[in-house]
Amino acid sequence: MKRHTTIRIGGAVSSFIIVSSVETLAGLIRRLRQSGRPYMILGGGSNIVWPDEDMDMVVINLTALRHVKRTDEETLIAGAGLRLSGLVRFAVCLLYTSDA
């Protein structure tokens, strides 16, 4: 896990899966719950300290879910993998390109 956290520490996990769609994520979680297999969802790895021990679990990484879209005048929908800075840039661009 040390390659997936910002402070670069942590032992190994049995599976590390990067999901690329919400549908894939939902199906994966459903299968893991049915099997009783332990799992954890991980974003960018900046707010976690992972233990040095190896762990028999699945880590699901959301960094590929970086989409953002405007649904109406007041609403943005962002994927869980989008960095906050990317969301802010998108919103600022909308402000400066609107007819307001």
C-alpha cells in the first residue's frame, strides 16, 4: 500500500482494484458483501496511515472516477476520484464563462 498513500508507508494487501465506473463499483461491492470478503474503499490516499502488516483484504481505489458535470444552474455532480482542486477549477471556469 505504500505506493498508494501520500506518506508512502504500509504493507501489502491481497487485492488492489481500480474501478473505472460506478456500475463496476456497485457490482464489485455486491459480490464482496455476498462473499463476506473484507474490503475498503480508498481515494487518493492522502488522509490515511496504512499499517505495515500485510492484510488479506480487497482495496478498491476510486481515483479513476474523476468525472464532473453540471446538471443545472446550481448543481455539479463529481465522481469520488476527482480531486477537490479539479472540482474548484471546473466551478471557477463556469463562473468566468457564464453570461452573468
